[in-house]
Amino acid sequence: MAHTFLAELGIEGDQSGVYAAGWRKPSGEWIDSVSPHDGSVIGRVSLGNLEDYEAAVVASQEAFLEWRAWPAPKRGEVVRQIGEALREKREALGELVALEMGKIRAEGIGEVQEMIDIAEFSVGLSRQLYGLTMHSERPGHRMYEQWHPIGVVGCISAFNFPVAVWSWNALVAAVCGDSVLWKPATPTPLCAVAVQKIMEPVLKRNGAPEIFNLVVGHPDPVGEAMLADKRIPLVSATGSCRMGKRVAEVVGKRLGKTILELGGNNAIIATENADLDLVTRAVLFGAVGTAGQRCTSTRRLFLHRSIMGDVTDRLVKAYAQVKIGDPLEEGTLMGPLIHGDAVDQMLEALEKIREQGGEVIVGGGRQTEGVPAGGNYVQPTIVRSEKDLPLMQDETFAPILYLVPFDDLEEVIARHNSVPQGLSSAIFTSDLREAERFLTAAGSDCGIANVNIGTSGAEIGGAFGGEKETGGGRESGSDSWKAYMRRQTCTINYSGELPLSQGIRFGD
């Protein structure tokens, strides 16, 4: 089936996967971009090798040396135009995300809208890279802080948000004066190529240096080279906890900086005072959206025993109405998993769940009805258990939702916090005291804590990230821009004396 949006994005036929101040000729190794919907090959992308990586790093360094001297508002103007270019290609790029990654069309377009939103945020930020002024204890002295660009930022993105997470890093870093070298996930290379092609003419018509470069490559050698490269002071990586531990180890050994956005094992607590309509809608999107392949997907639902039966019935009915199939087709609510290994991992997890005493009450297998034989489709699954299962400590990147009863709020908050991950969390209640208790320092231990809204779906204005094995990084809004810059404390002596701090006297 021909897709007109591929032509609109300029990615028909074989594509180079390396941009180093220009598209590089293929080095010889290619990968297929395969649609998880039916297993069809969308296109081929050349992989970069170490020579390609070196060219991209050098190009990024050279661009940074020029870009850092541009006034921040002028850098913001370039980012504004990138946002406009993305707006023009919003539907086409969103449909490519749906085709290559498997999320439904509405979510794919929503992801591109998120890129547009972060561009607008970054434009405003370009006039707000503020420092502080401090009073000096020494007469005739002035102290202040200022922020400088950090250099080349390495961005390693994941398949589940193949374009948006790059923009969280790249567009903020760009207004800060950095250049960005992107290593996208290999299951979704065409999305990265398309974004690079959208940005390329914007930089050229503004006479801007090539601050955005791209290397599609294997984790080893390309990813490992980026982690070990002292020319890259900051690596922002999104992926599994296992991958994040490797990133932290290698970058940390060279005393580089990291932003880590890793696994989530997110829970909702619904008390006896919850609005059950809100709970049902939030859980359905949180657990089924993107086929459970969001780091913010709802994995665990703790229900007060008094509402356990009612909410279970509501969710069973809601799941029965979920249309599974072609992510580009109108009305589809859940597309496929990214690849066959993800399907196998879900089925293996379900075997363990049954062994541990969990009861599968909805789904629990492959989806075969109404979907292509070559697709990676599964049934969204609900598991009921009287107690926390050992497997609930792990994040299974698939649409599995655990329903577990509780009796006491204090007890369930402790259970909520008992997992190694700490990304997103939520409580549903109309009781102000319960809500505020959840938001205290002794409440949710996650980086995101919501009241009467689900775990999935974050606005770009707030800093995004989590604690514990989620990595502790922050991206997107608030003051997360500071991660892409270096702080410098300055003291100016305008007196004719040279007093020392703390009243120290040294010599006459």
C-alpha cells in the first residue's frame, strides 16, 4: 500500500542514515524499516559506522563554536521557524510515526504537536536564560551567575517516542547555544531521517551552522563511541533501566554528565472517594494507549476494596470496546507492539503471572482477529490479584494492567513506592486530605505525582522525569534548560583594594 505522506516527507526509496553537515554516502550496511502493523518493509536506511560517527562529531563541534556566539534570541528565532516547519508537516510526520512505530494516528500526530509545543516553549526560553545576582561581603565588589552553552549534546532516543523526546532535548539545547548529535532507535530510523529533512532547509535559509547531526547506528559501536567520547559533555538517553545503567557507567567514568529517562512502573491509587468515571477513562488510556509502550503507562491499579468490584466491571466493559488494528485506520484505539520480541516478552510475563497466582480476567494472548498475520498484535490484558505479585516489581513494556485491592491509604502508599522505578503516579479521590497526603514528602516517591488525572501524558511546561531507577533526569519544561548549560559564578572588583573573603588577611 502506497503512503502519500512518505513522498511529502521526502523519504521514498533508500535513505542515508547519517547527517554530518550534510547527508553522507552509505557505508555499506543497511537496515529495513519494518511496520509492526503487518511486517511490511517501509524503506531502507543506511547505518553509520565509526568513520561516520567521527564525521558527525566533528561537524557538531564546528557548528557549536559558531552557534554559541549567536545571541540567544536569534537562536530562538531559528527554533521558531523549525516549529513552523514541523507544523506544516504535522499530519505527514505523525502518520509516519504511526506507520513505523505502531501508535495510532491520533497519538502520532499528538507527538508531533508536542514537538511544536516545545519549539514554542524554547523560543520564549531564549529570552529567559537568567542568572542570579548576589551581594558580596567585600566592599566594592559585585557577584553574579551566568550560564554558557555546554557544547555538543548527545541524544539517544527510544522507539516509543521516536521524534518528541529528541525535540525535548534538541530544541531546548539549541536555544541554549549547543549543538546536538542524535542517535535514534534502530526500529524507527525513518522518523529521524524525516525530522532531519524538515530542519535542514530552515538552518540553511537562516545561514545557521549545522547544529543538528544524525547517526543511525547500532548500540555497539556507535552508541558506545558516543558514551565514551570526551568531546560530548552531556549524554541524554531514553530507554530501559538496563541501558541507563550502562550509559551512567561509561559516561560517569569520564566524569561526563547524563540525563537519564528510563523505565517506569506507574501506579494509580483509587480511594473509596474516587470519581469512578474519571478512574475508568484515565486507566483505559494509561494502560491501553500506545499498547502499553509508554514509560508513563499505567501498570498497577490499587483499588479500595469497597470499589474493587465496580471498577473491575467498568474496565472489563471498556476493554471489550477497544478496537485493535491498523494504527492509521480511523477508530483504532490500540496498534501493535514494536516487534515480535516484545510480543514474546509479554507472553512470557503472562506465564509468570499465572504461576505467581495472578488471575487473567481480560485478554492474555495474541490478537489474531481482524489484524494481519504479520503484525505484532496482542490483547490488552487485565490481571486481578489479591496481593502484590513478584512480577509487579518489573516493568513489562506491554498492555498488562494489575488490579489489586487495598484497605488503608498509608499501607497502599508504601506498596505504591515499593518498586525500583519512580516515574509517574496518581491518586483519584475527592477528599482533599487524601490528595494532599499523596503529595507530601512521605507520599508518592515519583518524579510526577497527579491528582484525579492519570499517569500517562505530560505537558511540556513541567519538567519531565523520575527518581530511583528511572534515572533522576529532567527534560522539557521548568528549569530543565540548566542541564544543557554550564554555570559560571563571576565576581567583579571595582574598588582599589584587594580584600579577601571571610575576612582573611594574608601578608600586609
